[in-house]
Amino acid sequence: MASHGTGAERRSVLPPIVFEKDKRFLESVQRYILTEIEKVGCTARGPPEEYYIIYRNAFDKIIEYVTTYKNVLILIKQEYEAFIATVKKGQNSAFFLRGRLKVLASEPTTLLYYRKRAMELEDKINAVEKSSAKIQNLILRIKNVKKVPPKDMQGKTMNSAKPIPGLSLEESLNLDSLSKYLAQLDRKVLELKKEREIKYVPWKKKTELEQELLHLVTLRDVAEAKREKLKLRYTRILLVSNVISACAKSAKTVTVQHLLSQIMENKKDERVIPVIDHLPYFLILSRFSELLPSAEYDPKAVSAAKSSRGILLNEETLKKLESVGCLQERNNLLMKYFEALINSRTASGLPQISAMTLDAVKYALAEKQLNIVMHWVTQQRLMFSEALGDVLYDHGTVDPSNLSKCLALAQIVYEESGVHEKVALCLYKQGQIYTAVDYIRQLEHFSLDDYLFLLENCSATELAYHLGEEWFRNPPLSSVGSTVLALLSTDHRKHGFQLLEEMSKKNTLEQMILNDTVCTVEGWKKIADSCAENKHGELSQQIISIITSQDGVFESSALEDEKDAMLMEHVFW
């Protein structure tokens, strides 16, 4: 089969044929080969593919005819076909590489042509820009020529027949004299313009100065009115100070009210009359001071809590009551004060004072009066705030036996105050994880900072799992991948790595990655790169192996060139 000579040369190569039947078969095979070669169109060596098909068919006929060496001939044929296929594959690869080599060889020439073309286009652009500038200047000149002069200039046109002032007839006809006179007039114009800028002020400046003057007059009137009010206030304060000092010097034999009535009789001054309005304050202060040295501590505390207009609702009153309670060993004195304060303001419909209610709760918790605090919170008799919730939450950590009660109370306060992330934290601390997730889903705004707050104060793996899983077939709150990316992009990078390591230890990392429908493969690739950069090589390799094992995912580094990647993209996707 390897020889392609004439028919006579092929017959001399064949082995001797003994039987007539074999001889006829051999002649038929020879005739088949010659006939097929003539059909191809030439007797010399023709196209390789067609010659290969002719001799392969002849070999098949010999295999069908022979019975003894059929298996050997089949193996020989298979080896020849494999060799021919390898040769053809090599020829195709060589053809492809030759074409690729021609393209690469022509790239410098193509780049040179492109640069030359770019330079030509730049020259054309410069020429066009120059031509456009010339045309624009020409258009402007034409417009200026056709422009109609204004009316004032038309009215100032001088009659050329009249003599020019300051020039004689001979000078007016001399070009040099006219040029000198024109230069002199130009200098005068410039001097007048400078004098106008220096010696004169625009009319608008006068209006601005008038407005500034009116503003200053208004400020003066306001300052004078404020000064009169301060003088009157000083007079009243001085009068009250004198009355109190006189009452103190008289060893309390004369009351404050008696002194004020005497002053009103002696001085009919309008500045003294408003002091009567402040008389209840002085009476309450004097009554509270009178109770201090006596043994009537409970009435003292109740009267301080129910004082008119909240005069005694301040830190000084608390310090006085606390000092008296410590000296007389009456720890419930402040407690009665706070109870009377909260009950009286609730009964009268007045809003509670945030600072006072906060002190009341702190003191009640310090005295182990949690039941009273529960009553105040459940009956909504306090001014709810985030600080109050923090006090209840912190007390739960100090007193583990009442942790559940304190968390429930803090949850109520946080919810009324609108601190949603701490409401979710209280629910999580109580073991109500699904309730916390459901509560977060019902909120319209739950920012990334709120998520980070929860991740810092809760178990990262468990919380991320419940925030990332699908809840009643709804989209997930926050996927694990997006959560980790958010953590890695902030100062909480350590929590992100801890989350991944905990999932890796529990063998849930692969499930989380495969079930994550929000974070893309590129996102997980960024996470793996961050792990590798921060000395978490095993974690990075694990993530890479998981994402590359998915259908349709492969590492782009296996391709040597971006062009090859674009050519082979249809194979992988």
C-alpha cells in the first residue's frame, strides 16, 4: 500500500499465488485499484486522501477474503489508520500554526500602517481646524462690517466739512498732525477712564450702603431691647437675693412672704411686681429646707417629688435625699421619692423626665427592685430611650438569674425607641433566632452597620446561616458571600475570616457557597484572594476548589493568552 508505482511493478512485489481462486481474486483487486485510480483522473500519485480511501477499500476486500490471517490483518490496518490519523492531525496543526505565524509576522507591519494612518489623520484634523478658524474669523469680520452702529454713535457722527477743534486748516489736512492729535485724544480717553474708576463710585454702591446701615440699626435696636431685659432681670434677682439674705439674718423670725409684702408697700415699682410670681418657688424651697432637720423624711421625699412645676426635680435634691437616707439608714427614701415622682406625673398626664426616670431605674435595680421596674416598663410609665434599654440590658449581664426578664424589658424599651438592631439582639440572646430574622424582614430599613452590629455581638456562623437561608421561599436577607464581602471591605475583616473558618470546621462551607444565589463566582473569587493575602492559604484553596468544581466554571489561568481564552470560550460555556 505504501508504493504508488505502475501496475506491473505492484504485481512483481506480491507473493506467488498457488491457487487459481486466489489468483483470480488478486487480479480483481488489481483491476479495482487501477479502475478507481483512473476515475480519480490521473495515473500518477494523486491526492493523498483519495488514494488512501482506494487502498483502504482494497485492504478491506483482502481481509474479507482471507480467513487464516484475518485478525493479524485487522490489527495491521488499525495501526496504519491510527498512524495516518496522527499524521493528518499533525498536518492540520502545522497548517494552523503556519497561519498563526503569518498573522503574528504581519502585526508589526499592520501596527506601522495604523500609526502612519493616525499621523495622516492628525495632520488632516489640524488642517481642518486651521481652516475652520480662518472661516470663523472671516464670518466675524463680515458680521462686523454689516453690523448697524447704535443710535448714540449715529447721533455723534461729525460733519467732515467742519473744521476740527484745536487744529488749523493746514493741520487738519496733514496726516502726521492728525495722527498726533488722535494719539492725544486716546491718552485723554484713558485718563478719563482711570479717573472714573478712582474718583467715582457706582450708583449700586449707595444702595448697598443704605441696606447695610438699616441692618446695623436693626441690630442696635435688638441689642438695646436685650440690654433692658437683662437690666430688669438683674434688678429682680438682686431684690430676691436681698430678701433671702434679710430672712436668713433675722434667724427665720420673719418670713419671706412678709418681707416681700413690706417691700411692695414701700416701693411701688413695676420691676418688683413680677417677683410675686416667683413666690411659690421660694415657699417650696423654704418648706423643703424646714423638713431637712426634722425627722419627717417620708413627707419630705413625697413633697419633693410632687413639687409644683418640678422645682425639686434636680440632681441637688437627689443628693440631699441620698445623704439623709445614708445618715439615717433609710435606703427606701429615694425609692419613695422616685415612686411618687413617676406616679404623680403619670396621674397628671405630664411627660416623664428622661434623666430622672433613668436615675430611678438605676437606683431600683441597684436596690434589687426588679419587680417595680417591670411594673413601670409594662405600664409605660417611663420615658423610653436607648440609654434606658442599655441599663436594663447591662443589668442582665450582671445578674444572670434575671437575664431573661432584663432582656424582655430591654426589648420593649428598644422597640418603643426605634433601636431595631438591639431589638433583634435581645431576641437572639433569648434564643428566638427565627423570630429575630422575621422581625428584621419586616423592617423597611436595616443597614449594613446594623448587620455588622449583630455579627459582632452574636455567634457569627449561626447568625449568618439564618440570615442567608431562604425564609418561606422569599429572597434571602443577606447571603453569606455578600456578608463576608461587606466584612472584608470594612474594619471588621477579622470577623469575616472567623465566619469562614467556623463554617469550614463544621463542613458547611461548600453547602453555603452552592446555595448562595446572591453572591456571584467573582465575589467568591475576591474572597479567596483576600484569604490568600491575609495568610489563610488553606481557606483560599478550599474556596477555589469549591467554585471550580461547579458546572461551567474553570480557572482562566490555564490559558496562556486572553485571545486564546476568547477563542475557546464557546467550548466551556
